[in-house]
Amino acid sequence: MPVKPNEQVVQLYQESKRIHPKMAKGKFANWRILVILATQFVFYIVPWINWNGRQAILFDIPGRHFYLFGLTLVPADLIYLTGLLLLSAFGLFWWTTIAGRLWCGYACPQTVYTEIMLWIDHLVEGDRNKRLKLDKSPWNATKIRIKLTKYLLIFVVCAWTGISFAGWFTPIRQLVPNLFHFHVSGAVLFAIAFYGFVTFFMGHIMREQVCKYMCPYARFQSAMFDEDTLIISYDTERGEPRGIHKKNLTAEQLASMGDCVDCTLCVQVCPVGIDIRNGLQYECIGCAACIDACDEVMDKTGFPRGLIRYTTEAALEKKYPESHIKNRLLRPRVLGYGAVLLVVFSVLVTSLVTRNTLRVDIIKDRGVMVRENKEGMLENLYNLRIISASDDTQILQPAVSGFETIKLTGVPENGIVVPAGVTMTVPVQVATYPEYADKGSHPIEFTFNYWKKGEETEKVRSITEKASFIGE
């Protein structure tokens, strides 16, 4: 539609430009590399580790067993997932209150895979200026070759990431050879393709857009910040007025200028494309690339490091010296989150250590409510659904009580042998005389003693489960 005279068109949406950050070098960049390598070692390598003849960590969803080294969890243990989520949430709150968005800058999967994609960009296309020049250049054989090489490497990384992801849910030592022989299920192929695509889309296509617009953490982080939270800040008092320190300037002119030489390297290395000199912004992920870049410039110009540094708002405002930052760790908010973390962790560990490695669900056979057996006793049928959360074969010896005379049949004399990590169903019968069980429902109680096979006289544990007996 044509614009009328004196009318102004306001664009509500502006297409974002592709950010090509310059590779930062320095101690914080080295720390980030180490953390990325550590997280990817866990993700890519741990599934290949065996433990007691099986994969050390395996979330076997079809088999409904989750193996964590020597720990086996079953669906009934999902309550521990709640504890883990609470630990993660309050751990994030606690750490954010202390040190801001260090998680985002160093260990968040979005940051990690964005950094890996940037490594590939830098390896194939060169540093920032070369990438910018390549993007502006017309398509020719050289540009096509470079782009194809880059996307081939990205495809390999994304494909292997998808395979590794699936390897946490299906034995990876079987998955990989079966994959190359096309002997995998459609669900596994979908998981590989989906996670590989998400890695490509989030890490290469979206990149900083996820941190800026999609991640909710960027929006509510300010609620956990206070004036003593460690953040990346530009020292305005020291750096302004900024400007290039030219050789032809007089000593008086140089003295009136700040230490910032306005080289914009802090902007060029920023993976989210912000200018930290404009103050703390919600987009900042705390990666410290700007600190490394600025320190390098300070070294070259002869100024002291720390124009951009990790500090707190209160220290920057001279409320206390920066040497006292550590003393501000023991403040109410930090102690509160820490106390909650300690309680949740203690309860979770105690519960895991003392939990029963065998679970029994008593399921009443609804097909036969009550019947009379050959001895003239009333008999109810039950199914014992036994879930083993142990790496050892166990012996289960059930008993029942509730009437003066009550019998349990259908159980081997030496107990039920429960193999390691299985779910099994055993039908049993409970019988009593009619004079003890008149018409209606009567409470009874099952007791299950169990022990590790070969240790019949040691470490006997017990489970009690309530049930009901239907009389005539």
C-alpha cells in the first residue's frame, strides 16, 4: 500500500542480522573450552561405559528400568525425579544469586552446541572478517566448496549427537552396528533424526536467538539478582570518555580520556551481539568473552586489566572494596537457597540408600471373586507383580495373615526366585475357612521377606502390603 504524505511507517518486526562473533582468547575462553569438553565427554562417552555386564547409564523405557551405574530405578521410583528437579531448580537459583548466568555462559546445552558450531565456522570459513566477507561475496565454486564442507561437518556432528542421544535410551553398543545394518526401529530412527535436527536448528540456525527470545531464564533472572551478585560489568568511571589514544594527542588530552580505546572488540567477540559498555543487559549470558578481549587490548595499550571484569553492582558503586566480594556470599538469600538444597539432597540420598530394591504389587484376580477348594476352604486368587530394582538375583518368601487360619499356596517351598532387574507376575491363592470370612470384604496383610541369593542368612529385608479377602 502506498505511503501518503506526512505518514510514517513503523516496522514492528526487524529481521535480525547474522552474528559472526570473533574468537576470543584468554583464560575464560580456555575455561569455557574445558567445560564444553567435559560436558561432551559425559554425553558422548559415558553411554559406552559398561558396568556389571551392562551399559553403565541406560534409561530403558520399554523395559521400565533406569540404570545408573550400580543403581536401578523403576517407574515406582519416579518420585526421585521430583527430588532431582527440585535440586536442579534450587541449584540454579542458588548459583544465579551468587554468580549470575555462569551456567548459561559455560555449560548450558544451547551455549555448548552454539560454540561447537562456531568452532566449525572458524575452522572452515576463517575468523570473523573472513566470514563476513564470504557471506557478502557472490556464489561461485570456492564459496560452494567452503559451504558444503562446513555443512558436511555440521551434519556429522548433529548425526552423531542424535545417535548418542538415542544411546542413552537403547544400548549404544548394539545401536551403532544395527544402525549401519538398518536393523533399528522407527522410534529409534525418529529419536536420532529429531535430536540431530534440533541440534542443527538450535545450535546453527537460531544460536543467540534462543537465549534472547526463547529461553525463559533470561526473563526471570533479574528476580534472583541482587547488588551482591557476581556479574560482568564495564567500569564506566575508569573507561569514559572513550576514544582512540592517538600519538599526536597532548598529555593533557590523554589524561582527560578514559582507558577504553573504543576498539569494539568486546562487541565483536560477544556471541549474542550486545555492547557490555551499555550496562548489564538480560541478553548477556556471562561467557566473559568480552573480558578476554578487553584484557588483551589493555595489555597492548599498557593499561591495567579489568576495565571489563567480573564484579558486583555494589562493588562497582564503591559500597565496599572488591576484595570483600567473597565476604558477601553468606547473605540471607544465598543461605536460604543453600539450606533448601541441603535438605532436598539429604532426603533424596537417604531415601535412595534405604529404599527397597524389590517392590510387590498385589493385584486381585477379578475374574474369580471367591471359590471353594477341595479342603472346603474359601479361596481368593491374587497376582503378585514383582519389580526388581537390583543387579542381583533375589529370593522372595511371601506370607499372609489376617485370619486365625489362613493359607497361602502357589509359592515354591524355597521361595520365589527373582532375577536381576525384571518385572514378573506370580499367581497365588489365599484360603481360609468360611467361619472366618463371612460375606463381604476382610482386610489381610502380605509380608514379603527377601534376600540376595547365596546370602539366605544375611541382610533379610521385609515388605508388608495390605489387601482384601472376599468372603462368601
